[in-house]
Amino acid sequence: MSQYPGYPEQPPPAPSAGPYQPQAQNGVGLAAMIVGIASFVLLAPISSIVAVSLGVVGLGKVRKGTATNRGQALAGVICGAISLVLGVVGIVVFVVRSHA
């Protein structure tokens, strides 16, 4: 029954969503993984450096607790590092063979 005659009863208040939870900032780790895989396929030293750099920044965000994608950031670092090593070795082999 309504508290005030002639007026319908009020619905209960909506449940609270709780305290504000900031959204994870996973973009850098995702970009590291994408660039790392692309540089691994293309063996491009410049993009390898970018992948490793983005991966390190992404891992820093994971350590701070603002990101949740440690695996993606780590994949970017690993793929970028392997690609960098293979790219540098490829360049050295090319230069040595061209001078021989």
C-alpha cells in the first residue's frame, strides 16, 4: 500500500553497480603482439625494435596493474627479439656475401 493515498507505490531503488573499476589498458600489449608477429613474418629489424619497445611498455603496465594482458605483451617482446636477431643475422650474411 502506498504511503500517500491516491499515488501508486514507488518502485525500489536500482541496485548499485559498486565502486568505479577502471578498464584495463591492454592496447599497448596487443599492439606489441601484432607488430611482433608481423615483424617475425617479415623479418624487419625496424618493426622488431618497435615490437620489443611496445612489449616492454606493456609489461610495465601489467606490473602497475593497469593492464591484464601479460601474455600478449610478452609475445610481442619474444617475437620482436627473435625477429631482430634473425634480421640482423640476415643483413650480416647479405653484406658478407656481397663483398666476397
